Amino acid sequence: MARIETNDYIDWINQRAMRGKSFFNKDDFKGAFANITEGALAVALSRLVGAGRIVSPWQNFYVIVPIQYKLKGEVPPSYYIDELMQFLGRKYYVSLLTAAGLHGAGHQRAMSFFVTMDGTALRNAVRSGTKLLLFQKKNIDLRFTHEVRTEGGYMNVSSPLMTALDLVQDERKVGGLSRVAEILYELAEKFELNEGQLELIKQYGSPILQRLGYLLRMLELDELENQWFDLCKKASVKFKYVALKPSVEKHEHDERDKRWKIIINHDIDIDDI
């Protein structure tokens, strides 16, 4: 059996990249080299990673490092997230702070990348220099996502309205309601508040819809607030009094917003908006 040299592996990587195939998995690699042992396979892949030729953002999944990222030795998740989710067999969309940043709202921290996906939970982890924050959702409706082009292909990104609803729902994980309000102020002008969004509204509990409406009122976005109120009524949403901040205790003396039926048990800082 002929000895396989490091240059043979590098040639395979280069040829694959030239054909526009920037991603591969362990089986692809093993299939390209007949009779390679598991040990030799692990050593070869380790050396390619060490040489900065490839990165492995997930076990058994590899990205050929594009020339523009070779000096850093890190590849942003936007480059490979769609291929990775296909590899994992997950339906997904880029969400929360990352999606808001892509829509021009807020200033997303470059070291975190938010993804919502279906299936069983996976641990958050630092992958190729960036923290992947993974959120689970039972049913993902891609009708309310946008395909955004990336250097590696494209990725699914939640629409501005879907992003807002997720931010309100997961406010504790993104910096709290004041942070969400700050982002909403920039994001709200991009909402599509029409009957095409009725199915999206029905995918969220009424407390989330009410809190979003109250935040629009707090931000004095009157026209959008009225449109949102009308849309909730068209979706036959039933309002009951709920706490603005579920994790904070309610008191009898808390003020109440009658329109959105919100118990105001938390102060939102919007002075800087």
C-alpha cells in the first residue's frame, strides 16, 4: 500500500476548494483515501487544523479556511452555519441579537452568534473563536425568515418582526428588557405589520405579544403600536393581565397598562434612546 504524504491531503483540500466545495465531513475525507486507518485519519486532520488549512467548528465537520481568513485562522459562523445545520440535520435560523444586527439594529457582539434550531438541545460552545449560542424551538416556520447571502453561500435569518418577538421572549438571555427596548427602537421601522404575519403571531403566546405592544408604547412608536394592536385583534389574541417581567415578583400597587393588560412590575430605562 502506497504511503500517503501530508502533501496528498493538502492537494485534496486545495482541489476541493477549487471546485467550490468549502466544507467536508470525516466520511468525505476517509472516502478520498482508500484503506486509511482511523489513527492516520485523526493525525492527518489534526495536522491540517494545526497548519491552518481547515477548522472544525463541530465534531467531524470541517471548513476549508478561505484565504481571507488564513491569517486569523478563524472563520465566522456566517460562513458555514447553513452547511453545519445541514450536517446536523437541523432546521434553523439565525436569531436574536445576531439577526437584529444583520437588520441594522443594535450592535451585536462579534464574539457571539445566536442560532435557533429544532431538535434536541445542544450545548453552547466556542467554535473557531466565536461563541455559538444555540436555542431550541419545537416548530420552525421558515416562511418568516429571510435568506441572506454570505461568503460561504447563504443563511436563514429571522425577519425583523420574528426577531423582535424572540427578543421579548428571551429577554433574560440577551441583556434584559431595557436592552430589548433599545434594539426595538431601531428594528421596529422594518416590521411588516400586515395580514401575512397572522400565522407568525399565532406561534407566540399572548404574553409575548402584549409585552411587545407595551414596549412599542413605551418607545412612543404610536403608529406601529396601533398597527400591532389591530393585528393582534385580527389574530383573535385574548389579552389577560400579565407581568411585564415574569421573573420579578408582582405587587398590588404595581401600575397597570389597560390597553395591553400589562402589570408594570419592572422599570425600563429608555432615557438614552
